Amino acid sequence: MSVTDLISALDSLPKFESEVIVKGSNCPGVPDWLTETYLEHALQKFYNDQALKITALDLRPALGKGENFGGVLTRLKVDFRRGDGSCATGHYILKTSFEGDEFARKAMEPYDIFNREMSIYEEILPKLKSLLLEIHDEEEIFAQTMTVDYDRSALVFEDLNARGFVMPDRLLGLDLKLARLVLRKLAKMHATSAVLNERENGALESYDRGMFNRHTENYAPCFLGLLAAAKRRVSQWPGYEKYAEKLESLLPIYMELGKRVFDVTQSHINVLAHGDLWTNNVLVKYDKASGEPLDVIIIDFQYSAWGSPAIDLFYFLNSSLQWDLHLHHQEDLIRYYFDIFSATLRKLRFNGNIPSLVRFRHQIQTKEFYAMHTSCTIFPIHRNVETEDADFNALMENNQRALNFKDACLSNPVTQRLLKELLAVYDRKGLLDANQ
């Protein structure tokens, strides 16, 4: 059954249900419309079996506090009996918006992240997969979408955990082999998106609302609040006073500098960037005997945006790697990505200008502010261990609770060590200068 058929099936479901599934205290955030009747109708349509009946249902949070700030993820295990009497178990992930939180809903509204992510899963990712098949590349990059429900801002995916895929440890970071696996998939995604945009006359260029964009600054309290927290922390270190002053001088222009990263430079190679590529947005399958990573799947496309590959490269490389890779091997990893990216473009007969490695490095260097931004404000969130107040509101508000949370993110010794190592590097590159 196609995604279109699934949407049609869901459109025929009742808009309101009285039979609410008992969620229990261990599964917060599950919407009231997620009832047994809703799921049963969906499964009946999906399997074309009107006699299908759910016999057991288990709902659990897919992630803990501080693991995800872009929506509510619920793991569903559904036991059902088909009309022919056979029994089966389905494993799914339900992704929904913060519909019960008015503050979070209003903060996210200008980014239109849920509608955009649903359209990407429904319309774009299947086409990228088809392009790879043109060159006989059957590598799996994305999760299979089972349901796209625009009315409820909901997505239902196959739960890849049932196939042995798990989320890596965000506090440890990715090793070299795993980083290369992610970059290989990313390079193919980027290359196929450039080709698709070319073949469909700029169809992907409407995705223009990444984390920084020219339409809204609603996320400014998060980014500026974390930069201010970094400044406060750095100012306490003897010998780092000048860096604290420079961080403070960036506050008035910080959002503009971020927007310039996301501004499309027409003379450069552009792609559909994932926009939030970090440890928690990849799932990994490990070899049970050796523990070596075998495969990865990229998930969560809420902040996808048309623009420079630098958006994903600098964000991923400065948020998700083990210590030595973060500090000393980013250039090697960019080269690894570029070789696959450019080779895929050539195989697909991309008509645009495929830059040389030298020109590609120059192009992404113009967006290098995003490396500094990620290390100073995103890395502290991703490696935060103080989860009591770790929620979207704590990132976005300016009250004392939010201030305390941001300061807690900068209290992590790992984050402090990283800043002590990199502030001088960013200063030498001019990335801390207010006039950059």
C-alpha cells in the first residue's frame, strides 16, 4: 500500500473517538485521539482486512527527557488477529506535535516543522530513493513511513528497533566507523536532492525554514540564551576573559549571522539539508558479536532546508563525534563525504557545476560560523546530563527555570573542556568577531 493510500485511509477515520486508550503515567504526551479504534481502523485499511482486530496494545515513551525537543515520540507494540485467524505483532513509532502545550505550539508554528516533515516523508524521500535505484544503489537511508496524518500532525513509522536498530549513546559520541556510515548516507541524500531539484525545476527550494531563516526569529531565546550562558561560564575562567567579551559582542548580531549560513548562495552547490543531523537522529544496527556498527538510518526531517551542505556537515561534525574526531579529524571526514557526494552526482549525470574539492572547501568555509554556533550552543544541549528541566520550554523561555537549565548545560565538564580547546581556534579564524 502506498503512502497516498494510507492518507486516504486515515481521512476516512472518525475525527473524534470516545474510547481513549489508557495511557498510564509512564507514557506522557500521547494525544487523546490515539484510541484503539483509531489504530484498528488504520491497520484494517493498511492490510486490507476489515475483520482485523487488535488483541493487545502497549504504548511507551520512545525517548527520555532531554533526548528529543522536536515532538512527542511514542513506541507502539500492537498485537492483532487477522480475518483468517492468524496472529501478528506490529512495531511502530508514532510522532506527534506538542499539541497540548500552547507555548511550544506557538513557538514552533512559524517553522511549520510538522507539515514540512510530513511532506518530505510523503513526497521527497521516496523520490530520492528512486534516484539511487537508477544507479543500482539499493542502500537504505530513511525509515519507511507507514502513515502520514495531516489532520493530526502525526507520522507513524516502522519501529526499526524491532529490526535491531538502536539509538547510539549521545553522551559518548560516534566513532570513526560510525561517523563514516552517517556521512556516506548523508552524501547520497544530498546528491540525490540536488539532482531531484534540477529535474523538477527548483521544487525543493520552497523548503526555506531551517533553524535560522528569514521568516522568523522565534528560536532566538534558545540560541541567544545559550550563547549568554556560554559567555557567563567562560568569563569565570582565568585567561579567557577576552573570549567572554567576544561572545557577548556577538549577541546583537548572532541571529543575522545564523541566517547568512542558511541564505542560499546561488553560485555554490546546494542541497536539501537534513537540518538537525546529530546522534539522536540516526539509528544504528550493531553486530551482536563484535559490537561493530553495520548500518545506520537517518530519521527526523523537521528542519530540512534547501541550502549549503555546510549546514549538515558543520552541525553533525561539531555535535556528534567522539573527542579526538571532533578536534582533529573533521577535514578528513569532509573529504570522505565529498568523494561520495561528487561521485553520486556524476553517476546521476547532474548538469550543474560539480565543484572540485578545493572549491567545495571554499564554499563551505563561507558558512563556518555554523561550526562555532554548534560547538558553543548546540553541543551543550546534546551532551547535557541535567535532565530534570530538559524540555522545549526550558530552551525557549527566559524565566528563572530556563536560565537555570541553560546554565546547567554549560556546567558539563565535557562541554567546558571543548570550549577551552576551541575558542582560541574560532578566534584565530575570526568567527568570534562582531564585524565578521
